[in-house]
Amino acid sequence: MSATTAAPLAAAVVPESPAVVSRPHRRRGAWRSRAVRSVSIIAAIGLWQLLTANNVRAWVRFDTLPTVTEIVRAFRHQLGTDEFYLDLGQSLIRILSGFGLAAALGVSLGVALGRSRWLADTVGPLTELARPIPAIAIVPVAILLFPDDEAGIVFITFLAAFFPVLVSTRHAVRALPTIWEDSVRTLGGNRWDVLFRVVLPGSLPGVFSGLSVGIGVAWICVVSAEMISGRLGVGYRTWQAYTIVDYPRVFVGIITIGVLGYSTSAAVEFIGRRVTHWLPRIPEAAK
């Protein structure tokens, strides 16, 4: 076969680079995905307004819930008060303090449990016994342990995020291929080389998976702890609004918690993508 004949056949057999061919398609897919998500949110808000404004009663009683317009008015009022931003800042301080401690200790202990048989035998059973206990169930213990409510709420937040981070890190470390460590040791590396060149980089995807789950669970528990024993915070203010039958403000608190939880979780995932930029990514439009 001549070279002039083989060239067209090779071009027909070997596909073009998908990165080049599908880039415009991925852009259109990304915009289409954003549009669909926006329309779904708008449709849900419109349906809520329709059901509540018309006092619909089916399996649930929408006639007892505030309309979208009432919630918007309450939200606008809250945005103009200092109390709202004080509660916002207090909840963020609590969540960042507890989550920061959980991230540091959870990753450290998770790596240690994944690498040390002795620690896995001594400390591992204790963590497995404590892990199924809901963090919010420790509120009475936290009240007894700490002299003030603030330290107790941070402790509850820490516990909520600690175990997802710990377990995810431990599994990520144990799942690393042994050939990676063998390669480093064959080249003359010591245990610290294995730790910093194999264990920590290789376990990062699992670590950030645990951090993403942990920040979500931490928000659930910090809000619950604020409702039970807090004096400031979004959770405390939401419960206070319920006790005085101010339902639009209850939904202001719920929406605020949702936005805060989404923002912090998105921040953790963004940092994770930047730190693990070397991982292959599936284009969002292809999912």
C-alpha cells in the first residue's frame, strides 16, 4: 500500500483529539446545564408561591406556610439590621473553628491509623465505637464539660466534622497501591519520603471527599446546637422566630443556612480541585 493511500486510512481509523473536537460542545453543554438549573430553581419558587398564595391543602398544608413575597420582605428587612450580620458572623466563627480543628486532627489521625498497625489496634476501636453516636446527642455532655456555651457549640461542630474526615482519610491511605511505596524505598527513600511523596499526595482525593462531607454535617450540628444552647447565631435566631410564630423569618433563617452551607462546601471543593489539579477530570457536560 502506498503512502498516499495509507494516510487517509490512518486519518479515518484514528479519531481526532476529543479535547479539540468537543470543546465547543462542552461549552454549549455547560451553558445548557446552567440554564436548566436556573429554570428548575425558578420553577420551584413559582410553584411555592402558587401553592401558598392559594392556600392549597393536599397531603401537606401549604396554607400555614408563608408565601415567597412574604419571605422576600422579611429577608429584605433582616438584611437591613445589624442583628442579622452578627448572627451570621457568629455562626461562621463557630463553623470555621470547629471544622478547622476537625480537618487538622482528622487528617493527622486518619493518616496515622492508615499507616500504623499499633494505632489501628489501640485507637481504632475507640473511634469506631464513638463514630455512630450523633454529635448532637453529645450536647448535654458538652454543657457539662465546658464552662460556657460557646466552647460547647464549637466542640459539637468539631465532633460532627471529625469522623467523616477521619474515616475518609484512613480509607484513602489504606487504598494506596503498595507499589508506589516500594518504588520510593527502592530508590533509597525513607519513611518520611514515603509519607510526603506517596501517602499525602495520593490520599488527597479521599481527604477532600471527607472534608466536603464533614463541612455539611458540621452545619447541621452547629445549627442544632445553636437552637438548643446558643445565644447568638443563625440557628438560634431561626428557633427564636419560630417560638414567636414569625414564620417568614423562620424561612429567612433556613435559606441563610442553605446558602452558607452551599458556599462553604463549594469553597472546600474548589480548593480540592486546585490542590488535586493533576487528577484527570470528566467534563461536566459529559456527566
